Amino acid sequence: MNETDRLLGRVEDWTEEMLLRGTAQFAPEDARLLERLADDARRLGMELLEQLLRNVASAGERERLTGAESEAEDGEELPGLFFRLCAYAQLARENAEASFEEESEAALEGEEANG
């Protein structure tokens, strides 16, 4: 498992936990975790994921501190940002699996041609 897969797995773990708890239960620990994940995403060159993680962390903190949903700078609230993050993680995982399957098929075809 490579670093990208591990990062996506950690994002998926957090999103599943948040789905169970509900965004109203966003805690300071969630913001800290999302910021760490965003740092990892930046290190791996995953700029969109980094931005999504930071936006969710900021929106969650704003909502937690104000006690009500407040709009982010770009007009998105926590639930919308959260589900964009979920969709990103799902699509990234599907893309990784599709790429792996294509590579495996190509390797098998190469072995059959050589064998």
C-alpha cells in the first residue's frame, strides 16, 4: 500500500466516523486531524485534496464555535464541503483501483505474449 492509498484510507475512515457522529459533533480534534491530513496531501502533491481538507476543517471550526452553520468564504457550508470530500475520496479510490486493474491486465497480456 503506497502513501496515497494510506492517506485516502485515513480520509475515508474520518468521513465514515463523521457520518456516524454527524457534522454537529465536529470537535477540535477533527480540525487538527484534517490539518495534518492536509499537510500530508500537500507533501504528496494532492492540492485539491489539501484544499478540501482545510476547507472542511475551517467550516467545522466555524460551525462549532458559532453553534450554527455559517457560510464559508466561497459560500459553502460544512455539509456541502464534507460531501465533496467524501466524493473526492471515493473517486480517487476508484481511479486507483481502475489503474491497478489496467496495469494488471497489461502485465498478464505481456506474459501471455512472451510465454
